[in-house]
Amino acid sequence: LVPMWILVTCLLFVFFPDPWWKSRHIKKRLISADFLADAALRIKLGGRLLLKTDVLDYSTWAEAEMRQEPAFVTTRLTDPSAGLPPTLRERRCHFHKIPTYAVECRRVPCSDPCADLDLPTDRPSLEVP
């Protein structure tokens, strides 16, 4: 899941994660409902999560997963560089004529992003006596 040290951010990049090819390993993929729900809590409104990969099947699968999270609006980018300088992996893919893909999620308001969290309601007051 998203590390605790990332409390709130505007950008979260996921570049070339392991696609876990075998069907029995799909549960190990980084992009998952749990990861996306956690990311939605940590990405500011208007912020984005950007996924880049060189595996078409993985990008299609991840895009479908991302579209399930109501806190994000998901778009497959026509420019796989997403306007960023190329990574070493992207340069290697370009050299070997391997296409790359980018999928972006923009954080939008949703009804209640914390509705499913089991937060304590009896928190102590922060008022100074």
C-alpha cells in the first residue's frame, strides 16, 4: 500500500511496476482496489496518480482497476511520456521499438472518501483549556 511517510501529496508516480504475468500472482500487482483507496486518501483534490508501463495487457487491466475507484477520473494518455522526461526504461523501450503506455488518475471529490474507514469517533479535543 502507499507508505505511511506519504501523508498528503499532489503527485504519485508508478513507473513500470512488475506485471506479475501468471494468473495466480495477479493478487501481487501493485495497482489494486486497496492501493487505489489508500492513494485516494493521500492525494490532494486535483492531484494525480500516473502509471507508466510497457505491457499493454497490464495497462488495460490497471486502467479497468483504476476506473473502479470513485475518487479518481481515469484517462489513458495519448502521449505515453505524459509530458515528463523519459526514464531509463522508456529510453530503452524507444531504442528497441517497444511501445509504452500511460494511464492517469485525477483526484476528484467523492461523496465520502472516509466512509469505509473505521475511525474512532471519541477523539480527544484539541482545544487548549
